[in-house]
Amino acid sequence: MTLTFIDTPTPNVDARRTLPDMIILHYTGMESGEAAIERLCDPEARVSAHYVVEEDGRIFRLADEARRCWHAGISHWRGEEELNHAAIGIEIVNPGHEWGYRAFPEAQVQAVIDLVADIRTRWTVPNDRIIGHSDVAPDRKEDPGELFPWKRLAEAGHGLWFEPAIERVAALGPPIGPGEEGLGVVVLQAGLKRLGYGLEQTGVYDDATQATVTAFQRHWRQDNIDGIADGETRARLVGLLQLASAESVTGVLD
């Protein structure tokens, strides 16, 4: 597969300190793709991404993947901070929650899938490091949001996805929510941290925990985004942890 890129260089890049091994998906959150590209190429804005994918499927290449772009900001995943150095950033044109969030068109979704596949021919990017902006910054970001088809991306071989059996959901008991304390909260926080989120084990279902659960749901429980860890949310977390662990072992054996 050969992709066609529209080269639109941004000056907002600098040197990486390591090879990229992560892909972070964003939405542009602006009223048009043209406005987003203009901002990403504005030296005064000091923001950028490697690619912008328009709603009609056109892919704009703003920077060489070997260079560091400025898209993740204050961020955390799997014990790493400030993830621009490790990540390739893809901006997906969508007005976002502020300007009229809407479904991503088929041409755009397929272009994102093809682009992620293309990037992975050049760099080693594990499935548990194909994530959203809201995953790495749950306290301040919502993108690419609950309408992005993460399941479809995973079915194409890129990223993690898990849907639990009904009996597995029931076995996990009642929901855990804001204000609660105890072992159940500790286990939840530990699981989210193990998956990658920058969440500490306080034993209290605090604002940080609620924001992290909400981010998790935007990615992996998209039909119920309320920040409450019900049985299905926790069952999906357990399943994802098992998938990530199995892939890690396979990677070592390979």
C-alpha cells in the first residue's frame, strides 16, 4: 500500500531524544481543517503534529516522523512523561466537543487506519502504545473522543480492544464511584496505572480517578461515559491488561 501525502511543512519541530514507539491520535478541535493546519504551521502557536487527516481522507504531512512535534503537552503513559519525544502525532479533522463534535466519515477513518499501518512499517509501535490524547492527559483532554472508532482500528490490527462476556461483568459486582474508598478503589487505580495511565493508588475515588475512568471509557467503553467504574468498565480493563500482558510476552519471545 502506497499512501499519497500532501506536504505542508511546519516549523514547529525539533530533535527527538529517542526513536518513536508510540502513536497518539487527536482531533483538531477547530472549525475547519484549514484553520487547524494554519495553526499547526504557525511558529507563534508552538504546536504541531506529524499528520493531519481531513474528513475526505486527504493526508497532510507536516513533519518528518524522525523529528519531534509538539502535540502531547503535559502527558503520561506507562511511567513516561512529556511524550512528544516518543510519539508520532496524528490530528484528525473534527470540530470536537467545543464546536459540534460529530462522527468521523468513512473516508477519514480508513485513511487513519491506512496511515497507522504505514507508520508501523517503519517503527516498532506496540498495540498498547496506540492511544488517544485523552489517555495521556485525562485531566485536560477529551480527544479524539467517544465517536472515534477505536474498535475498528483494533480490528484492523492496530491497538487494543476487549469486550467481556456478560457473566464476567456480573461477577465484578456493583459500580465503584466518586467518594468511595477501600480495596476496590486501590485495585481499580492499580489496574489503570498498569495499563498506562498516570494515576496514583490513593485508595480514594477522587477527581483524578474519575477523570481517568472517563478517559478510559472514551476509548474502551464508548457507550457509557460517566466516570463511574461499573462492572463492564472494570471487566474491560481486566481484559485489556491480559491482552497487553500477552502481547508483551509474545514480543519478548519474538
